Amino acid sequence: MNVRFNRLKMVKIAGGCFLAMTIAEGLGLRYGASAGVIALLSIHDTKRETIRAMAKRLGAFGIALALAPVCFGLAGYTPLAIGLFLLLFAPVCALLQIQEGLSVSTVLMTHFLTEGAVSPETVVNEALLLAVGAGVGVGMNLYIPGKREWIRDQQQRIEEQFRALLLEMAAYLQGENRGEGIVKRVGKLGNMLDEGEAAAYRDMENNLLSETEYYLRYMVLRKTQLAVLARISDHLRRREAFPGQAKWLSGLMRSVSRSFHEYNNALGLLEELAGVKGELEREALPATREEFEARAILFQVLLELEEFLLIKREFVAEMTAEEIGEFWNNNVSSRDYG
């Protein structure tokens, strides 16, 4: 079994627990070990996730403090009071979507049971335990190594695979290969995009002061385009040979491959595609059923390729000037990249 360990996270958990318990003991708090447990639970995979969890735990703790006197007042300082508390508290957490605070607040409420009182002193003690544990957890998670360089490298690898896939399809249309590598490359690209999307999401979640949603939208863009190429692959595999008109479509695919890049806008390629569509429409009607079916497949592939280019055109149109300046790094000139 392949088990991957996040060593940095393990160090943070160990160090955070130790530090939180040490601070709690230094402040003279009772049940200081609970601060260590809270710190452990506060260390998540991303910065934003850590902060969201802390906010939810603080909100849940406020609700728990409101319910505790009622439950202990009705059932006394007995286990029944904790059962009654959970009967009320758990549905409220679920309704408000703050389940992250359920376990932590319940542990803190058991301290009231042990103390036999919900007094200002015990409330302050529990609030400080939560503040110390959550604060240390957030502090430990302020450093998470960035994935930006890896994402940029992955973008280049993905685009290389797209270019190669388009060339293989172009060659298949003209009978230059048997298409064995097309399906494999589609699968490989899917895996690469899944990895890239996960890394882009983590990068976005680890940036507190800047918005990096661009990388996530880029990966979604390429996944959508890959779905189009997968459909084209299905169309192509319906035949082993195509008529002479396939040369125009093959040439268009080679043009798309040559200009396939993060910074393109697809406008020039859409013009080229319109020219190919016109050529196909001006051709004489097919003379046989077999030729009719082959031409129908070619036209369907052309429509799919048009969708492929329109997806990129819309993506570029929706980008803001700030995104172009920040993420395209002034690499876009007035020249039409295709």
C-alpha cells in the first residue's frame, strides 16, 4: 500500500499540541491538555480551511455556552445533561453547517460537568482554552509551501500533451496512424488535469491576501476542452479511413496544435475553421452511403472542434485586465495567437 505522509503537517501537529498545552499551563488554565487537542484539530490542509474551521468553532462555542446553563439546570451536573445538550446542540450545528465545532464544544462542556458549575471563572477558562488551541493552530498553519511553480510547470506539460493529441488526431484523419495512442493520451491528460485542478484549488485556498482562482478556472477550461476531444476521438474511431475532404480538417487540427497555448484567444483559428466549413459545404453531394457517413462524421468533428475553440474564446473574454496583467505576465501582445 502506497501511503504518502505530509511531514510538515505532522511537525505542525506535534509542535502545535506541545505549544498550546505549554501556553495553557503557563496561564494556569485547568484541563490544559484540551488546548493541545484543539490545536491538533485546527491544523488543516489549507490556510483558508483552517480559518473557516476556527470561525465555525468559535460560533459553535457561543451557542454551546447559551445551551449549557439550560441543560445543566434541567438535568443537573450529570451525564444526562450532556446527552440533553447534544440532543439540542448537534441539530443546531448541522443546521448552521458548523459541525467542526461539535466535538470541541462538547469536550469543553464536559469540563463544566466535572467542575459542577457554569460560573464566570469556568466560562473564562474554557474560552481561553479554545482561544489558545485555535490560535496556535492557525499560527502554525500560516506557513504552507506554495504550489505556484509546480502549477505553472504542469500547465506546460498539459499543453504539450494537448498539442500531441491534436497532431495524432490530424494524422489519423489522413491515415498516417491507427489511432492507438489517442485514447491513452486522453486518459493521461485526464489524470494530469485532475492533479492540476487539485493543486490549483490548494493554491487558491492558501492565498489569504490575493485571489488566485485563475489557475483553478484554467484547469476547468482544459478539462472541458478535453471532454470535447474525447468526443472527437469517439467519432474518429467509428471509421478507419476518411475521404479526401479529411485533409482540410487535418490541416485545421495541425494549426490548432501549433498555436495551442495558454495565451491564445482562438479568434484566428475560428476564422480558419469557418473557411474549412465553407469548403465542406461547397463540395458535391456524396455519391454513396459510405461516403455520406464518412462526410457526416467529418462535419460532426468540425462542429466539435468549433466548440473546442469557442470554449477558449469565452474563457479569454471573461478574464479581467488585472488577471491578464498578473497571470499572463505581459506575454500577450496585440498579435492574434490563434
